[in-house]
Amino acid sequence: MMSTGRGFDQYSGSSHYRLHGQQVLVYQVVVVVVVEVVVVVVVVVVVVVVVVVVVVVEVVVVVVVVVVVVVD
């Protein structure tokens, strides 16, 4: 029983070491994924802002033209 316990401890120690290595790899993968997600979100936000600005500018131009035509 005692030797089985020690064997289990050694096994859990080595598996813990392997798990730690996997955690480091998972951490690196998570960092890469988070960076990619942040880049995609920033690009999407920039595109949305540009589209909104263009639409607002077009609406303002149309309103100004309509007002000028109606006033004339």
C-alpha cells in the first residue's frame, strides 16, 4: 500500500510537471488568440467608425443640398 502511494505521488509529480508544460503552451496559445481577437476587434471598430463617418457626412451633404434647394 505504501509503495503504491509513493508511486502515485511520483506519477502525480511527473504529471504535474507535464501539466505545467502544457499550461505554459496553453498560456502562449491564449496570448496569441487574445492578440488576434484584439486586432480583429480594433479593425472592425475602425471600419465601423469610418462607415458611420462617411454615412453621416453624406447625410449632412444631402441635407445641406436639400435646404439650399428649398431656400432658393
